[in-house]
Amino acid sequence: GAGVSQSPSNKVTEKGKDVELRCDPISGHTALYWYRQSLGQGLEFLIYFQGNSAPDKSGLPSDRFSAERTGGSVSTLTIQRTQQEDSAVYLCASSVDRGLGNIQYFGAGTRLSVL
Amino acid sequence: QKEVEQNSGPLSVPEGAIASLNCTYSDRGSQSFFWYRQYSGKSPELIMFIYSNGDKEDGRFTAQLNKASQYVSLLIRDSQPSDSATYLCAATTGGFKTIFGAGTRLFVKA
């Protein structure tokens, strides 16, 4: 694909429901990242996957958040029992391993609104 | 807590002036530093990255890194109204984990 693809672009859900957000990285990119961006704020690191290594989950805010990456490509971020404070834009990025210069390419994001 | 700090701004400069954006980081193990530009409602896009002390120039943009002071800056020469955006500083430590600052909003007045 031409770039990182995220779906859905917008998601409105009710408090307490589960949601799944999808990210399709650039073909050949070995690293995949998830970030959360609240209105007017910077990017909050959530998790990253690199090749076959165990993911770095250190940024996940609670055990309601989980992510998986299947076949080293597509990733799904799942939020269980959503809360209003989960409302934000969720951004996915991917990169190629170039040592010190791992440039991340971002998708357009999923805007999550929890009512 | 590993942090990247930026002045939130807004920083306002007249067209044609030099805009100077600054960033400090707390983790001395940070190895690579990135400047991303984010237009309102859009995703971040890379402007420059730097990992050696000193200056790195690319067109109107110059990134500066001082590891002793844990300080990174971005200079934009001949600022244009189209440069008006939020500029995010990011630091990568030991691999892929990247910590972003909250961003500095820049306004370039025509």
C-alpha cells in the first residue's frame, strides 16, 4: 500500500462497550506503533511491535487496552469496557529498521468518541 | 519518568523571520531525535532527525543537538505562513520506543 491505513476513521461508542481499531502498515515495515493523542496534546506512546520480538507494552494505560499484530503485518488495538476518558485520536505508525534513523510514517488516525 | 519537554507556545513570528523551537529530554540514554510537523486535524509528518552532536541542515530547516545539555532545537529560516503548525519533538531510546513532547504551536504571520 501507499501508506499506513487505519480503520475506522471515526468511531462513536457507548461507555462500557468494546472497540477494535485496525492498522495496516506500509508493506515491508518491520516496526508498528500505537499512540493516543487527546485534543491539543502530544502523542502518548501505547505499544510497539518490532519483527518477531515481544512487543513493548509499557505505555498501555490499563489492562482494558490490548493489541496484537498478526503475521507481522496488520495490528488491532482493542479497548474493553470503554470509558469517556478513552476518547481521543488513536494513531498508528510504522517504520523500517534503519538503526538510529527509524522514521515513523503515520496513518490518518481513528477518532474515538465514547459517549 | 522519561520525558520530552517543549514550550507549548504559541510562538508567533513574522513571515521571513527565523523561528526557533526548543526541546529538552530527561533520558540521557536517548539516541535519536526527531522533529515532526502536525497540521491541525492531520497526522504528524517528519521534518528532520538528528543523532550526532552539532547541526544538521536541510533546506530552510536546521536541527541542533547538544547531548551534554540534553537539548534539541529546530530552526526554520525564512518562515512562511504554510509553516504554521504544531511541531513535535521526539526522542528514541535504545531501539524503537519513542517519547513525544506535547508540541509547540507556531504561527507565521503574513
